[in-house]
Amino acid sequence: MTDCVSKIMFHTMSMCWQQVLGLTLMALITRCTVSCPPRCDCAPHIRSVLCHRKRLTAIPEGIPIETKVLDLSKNRLRCIGPGDLATFPLLEEVDLSENIITNLEPGAFSNLLNLRSLLLRGNQLKLIPAGVFSRLANLTRLDLSENKIVILLDLMFQDLRNLKQLEVGDNDLVYISQRAFSGLLGLDQLTIEKCNLTSISGESLSYLQNLATLRLRHLAISFLEEQNFRKLYNLKELEIDSWPLLETITPTTLYGLNLTYLSITSTNLSSVPSGAFRNLVYLQMLNLSYNPITTIESGSFRDLIRLQHLYMVNTLLSTIQPHAFLGLRQLRVLNISNNLLVTLEESALQTVGNLVVLRLDNNPLSCDCRLLWLVQKKIALSFDDNQPVCASPADIQGSRLQDFEDTALQDYFTCQKPKIRDRKPQRVTAGEGQTVYFTCRADGEPAPVIMWVSPQRRMITSRSSGRATILPGGTLEIRFVQVHDSGTHICIASNAGGNDTSFAVLTVKVQRSEGALFANMTGALLEFNETAFNDTQVFLKFTLDLKTILVSTAMGCITFMGVVLFCFLILFVWSRGRGHHKNNFSVEYSFRKVDGPTMSSGQGGARKFNMKMI
Ligand SMILES: *[C@@H]1O[C@H](CO)[C@@H](O)[C@H](O)[C@H]1NC(C)=O
Ligand SMILES: *[C@@H]1O[C@H](CO)[C@@H](O)[C@H](O)[C@H]1NC(C)=O
Ligand SMILES: *[C@@H]1O[C@H](CO)[C@@H](O)[C@H](O)[C@H]1NC(C)=O
Ligand SMILES: *[C@@H]1O[C@H](CO)[C@@H](O)[C@H](O)[C@H]1NC(C)=O
Ligand SMILES: *[C@@H]1O[C@H](CO)[C@@H](O)[C@H](O)[C@H]1NC(C)=O
Ligand SMILES: *[C@@H]1O[C@H](CO)[C@@H](O)[C@H](O)[C@H]1NC(C)=O
Ligand SMILES: *[C@@H]1O[C@H](CO)[C@@H](O)[C@H](O)[C@H]1NC(C)=O
Ligand SMILES: *[C@@H]1O[C@H](CO)[C@@H](O)[C@H](O)[C@H]1NC(C)=O
Ligand SMILES: *[C@@H]1O[C@H](CO)[C@@H](O)[C@H](O)[C@H]1NC(C)=O
């Protein structure tokens, strides 16, 4: 009975839709609401037909014509042809997810002018021909994720000017054509994930002028173009997640963006890309978790004046330099849990006056005088119910920061000032060009850092390169010593508890020999590394040294020529003495024939040179 009514209605609709009188239509509709395809669930009051997981291989018969919501997900549909949905012009939401659709024919949705949401997730689509989405000007959500689409063609979304949300993730995408996103003027959110794209061009993104959220996840992209997002004037949130091949973000990569949310996580970035943050003065939230960043350098975030949340969880962080968070005046939440931090010195957070939550748990913290400020401040700062725990010293290992009584703090959170072993001054006399060593061993808690100061007041640290370096253990090594290295070298051992010094006196003797000259030149060349010259200085210095080299080479030559001449003289005298005159040297060599006008010798073959000796 209901089937029959729907059939009649189908005919009426398709033949003379325009002519049917309003009243008759109303009457029919009220009767048709009873109709519902077998096995499906219909809710007439909201005009929905739900045929979820019904093993359907084709669009079922009996769908009421005025249906607005049609759910055909998890069935076995293979193909959507031009006429299949055309008879339901009032459709607003169509869910075709998780079928086995391989093919969408052009015009498959052409009649559905009211369509707002079209879900095609989890099918077998390889290619979407041009024209499939034409005229769907009311569509706001399109989900094409989990298909097998390889390429997004030019103009394929051309008519979707009201589309707000587009999902194309988890496809086999290898290429996004330059004009694929043309026409998507209303797009607000775009997610591209899990596909084989090796780049995402700034040109193709440039059409998305109203995009507010861009999520790019699980991609094998190893670089971003300069100004990759330049025309996304309205982008507020950018997420780059799980790009194992990405190692750098250059200062211009994010140029043109005015973001409030930025997340760059699970990549291979090894330092904070502070240059790229330069213009992000409206950024409120930054997530840099799961990157192999070991150090936060001073001033890394200084341009982020409105940042409120900073997350660097699981990043292998072991050092936070003084003033690392300089400029973050509005920071409220700092999450640096699950790292390798031994301490967090007050100087790092000095300028962060508004911090409310600090997550520092799961770090191998050393509870010494460097953390005293934090324990004393614990009332003002919240650890979000995750108390940091002491990993050392041994006697309070495992204690939580809040477990200490205020009166006991001075007993536990202490440092032991460095003390240099064997402090008597060392004296070494060396010849120019030699290598000298001065030891400096110090005890203290925490382990002291050793630094040397040269007679010229230059700092030598374990990171110095050049002739003077500090070996593990604090020993100063100076290679190719020069006369001007003579003087007193000072060792400074310092930790948070204080410092200790010792002295070492070097005397370099002048030695004028070829070896010393060579050492002097090598030393001069090595010195380039030590001092930061500007270009002019380097040039001057280099020409100077070139001169030295030339002169010494010339001097060497003269000596050599002298020796050769002397030999010849001996030979000559000797041969005279024996009275022979057969000193003809015959030198023969041939030119290889070269094609070209410049080498046109008459015979071209071998030439003979005779050289008579006196
Ligand atoms: C969008 O839908 C409304 C009704 O919801 C309709 O009036 C309008 O014509 C549709 N727009 C287009 C471009 O078809
Ligand atoms: C994409 O990459 C996956 C895994 O690396 C591979 O199995 C698949 O064949 C690739 N697809 C294309 C279209 O290259
Ligand atoms: C990440 O970078 C390091 C060097 O910085 C390199 O050794 C490693 O192979 C990189 N990892 C990947 C997945 O590319
Ligand atoms: C950047 O975004 C903020 C809010 O997110 C807005 O107030 C500001 O005007 C924007 N600046 C520019 C130059 O668009
Ligand atoms: C930061 O990124 C990580 C890794 O993607 C994620 O697990 C975490 O939830 C993010 N944190 C916030 C606050 O969004
Ligand atoms: C900080 O990171 C941890 C993961 O180490 C996470 O469980 C926690 O929710 C984060 N805390 C805040 C306040 O975001
Ligand atoms: C060594 O300690 C003194 C105070 O004890 C301090 O004035 C000085 O700056 C420290 N020097 C270094 C290099 O840490
Ligand atoms: C080479 O040695 C001489 C004499 O010892 C010295 O005056 C000169 O500065 C040295 N040159 C350099 C580059 O060290
Ligand atoms: C290089 O240094 C010299 C001397 O210190 C100075 O006169 C010159 O202006 C500097 N040049 C540049 C480009 O900084």
C-alpha cells in the first residue's frame, strides 16, 4: 500500500513536478510520510531515512521524496549514477560513508541544490571527474577522506563556494594540482593527512582566502617553501603534526600568517624555529611537543608577546638557558613535562610574571639550590596536581617538592661551592708550535662547569673551536702555541653555589726554524675559527697570510735553486776533469692531436728538443 503510493508519487513528481498544485502536493506528502524503504529506519517528523549497515547494494526503493537526511553508510553501494539521487531534490544531508563506491559519475549530485553535507569517507574512489560537485552551491561539508584518490584535479571544487569544511585525508594523494582549490571561497577548515604528498605548494593554498584552520598531519613532506602560506590572510590555526622528515622551518616559511594557534609536533626539528615566529604577535597557543629539541636558547620566543600556552612535552629538552622565556609576559601555562631537565633556573622564568600552571613532572630534577626558588614559590604556582619529583641527590630521591617543610628547605636545597683540586699554579715553558695542556679539576654539587680565560681575556669554553679548547675533565689544550699565548691563563670552575679559580702560566720561546714558521702559519689559519672577524678583517688577514706563504715559498725556491745549481757546478767540474764532452740530453715528447684551429702545427706529430749541456 505505502509502496504503491510512493510509486504514484514518483511519477507525478518526475513528469509534472511544476504543475502539481500545492494542496495536492501537501496531501500526497502527508500520506507519503508513512512510506519507508524496507529494513530502513525513518523518522518522518525530521524527514530522515536511516539505512545504516543494511547490506544494500543499490539505493533502496521507497525513499520518500521529501527526505532531507539520507544515511546509506556501511552498505555495499558501488556506484552513484546521475539519476540515482536526482529524485530527492530536498536532500540536505547524504551519508555514503564506508561503502565500496569506486565511481561517481558527473551529475551524480547535480539536482541536490539544497545539499549541505555530503560524506563519502571510506570508499574506493580513485579519481573524481570534473563536474561531480557542480552546482552544489549550498554544500558546507564534504568528506572525501579514507579513499584512494591520487590527485586533486584543477577546478574540481569550483562551484562549492559555500563549502566550509573539507576532509581529503588518508588518501593516496601524491599531487594537488595548482588550481584544485580554486573557487573554495568559503572554506573554513581543511584537513590533509596520511597521504604521499611530498610538497604542498603555496600556489595551491593561495585560493583559500578565508581558511581559518589548516591541519596537515602524517605527511612525508621534508620541506616547506619560502612563504608557503603567504595568502592565507585569515588563517588562525595551523597544525603540522607527524612529519618525520621535516628538519627546519625557515624564518620566512610562516610569513604572512597572523595565527593564534600553532602546533608543530612530532617532526624532526632540533631547535626552536624562533626566526619563523617573528610576526606571530597574536599567537596565544604554541605546541612544540615531540620534537627532538634539546635546548631552549635565550629569547627564543621573544616576539610572542601574547602567548598564553606553551607546550614542549617529550622533546628531549635538557637545557633551558637564562632568559629562555623572555618576552612571554602573558604566559599562563607552561608544560615541559617528560623531558631531560635536571633543573629550571629562576633566570629562565624571571620575566614570566603571569604563569599559573607549570608542568615540570617527569624530569630528572636535581633538588639543589637552583630549585629553591621554585619550592619557595609553590603556593603561587600550580603544578596541576602533578608534583615534580627529585631524582637526585640520592638521600631525597623520589621526594615530591611539596613534601618539604619550609624549615627544612635550607637543609636540602643546597649547593656545594666548587673547589679546584691541587690549586698550586702550573708553569709550562714551550717552544713555538708545540701543544700544551693545563689541568683543572673541580669538585662541587652540582658538578661545576669549567671555563678558561686567556691572557687576552678571551673566554675559552668547551664549545670553543680553534687552537684552544677544553677537553672533557676541564683540561685546557692549546695547539701550535704562539709567542702571544704567553701569560697567565685562569681556570674558573663555577656552579650555582659559586666559583673557584686557579692559575697557569705559559711561556713560549721563540724558535726561528722552518718548523716554527710552518706552525706559525698553521696557527694563523686556525685562528680564523676562534675570532669572529667581519669580512673586511678576514680579507685583510687572509691577504697578509697569503703574503707570508708566498714569501716563504719564494725563499724555499731560492734555496732549492741554489742547491741545484751547486750540484750542476760539481757535475760540470767533475766532467771537465774526466775530459769527456758527451753531455747531450735528448728530450722527446709529443703533443696529442687536438681538434681546433689553435693547434695547427704542420706535421702535427712528435717534436724533438735537443738540450745540450754546455
Ligand atoms: C540553497 O538552499 C536554499 C534553501 O535552503 C535555496 O533557497 C537556495 O536556492 C539554495 N541555493 C542555491 C544556490 O541553490
Ligand atoms: C603511498 O605510500 C604507501 C606507503 O608508503 C604505499 O603503500 C602506497 O602504495 C603509496 N601510494 C601511492 C599512490 O604512491
Ligand atoms: C632526524 O634528523 C637526524 C639528524 O638531525 C637524522 O639522523 C635522522 O635520520 C632524522 N630522522 C628522520 C626520520 O629523518
Ligand atoms: C591578527 O589577528 C588578530 C586577532 O586574531 C586581530 O585582532 C588583528 O587585527 C590581526 N592583524 C592583522 C594585521 O590582520
Ligand atoms: C600538543 O601536541 C601533542 C602531539 O601532537 C598532543 O598530544 C597534545 O595533546 C598537544 N597539546 C595540546 C595542549 O594541544
Ligand atoms: C602537560 O603534558 C602532559 C603530558 O606530559 C599532559 O598529560 C598534560 O595534560 C599536560 N598539561 C596541561 C596543563 O596541558
Ligand atoms: C664568581 O663568584 C663571584 C662572587 O663569589 C662573582 O662576583 C663572579 O661573577 C663569579 N664569576 C663567575 C665567572 O661566575
Ligand atoms: C708568527 O711569529 C712571529 C714571531 O714569533 C710573530 O710576531 C707573529 O705574530 C706570528 N704570526 C702569527 C699569525 O701568529
Ligand atoms: C669590520 O671591522 C672594521 C674594523 O673593526 C670596521 O672598520 C668595519 O667597518 C667593519 N666592517 C663591517 C662590514 O662591519
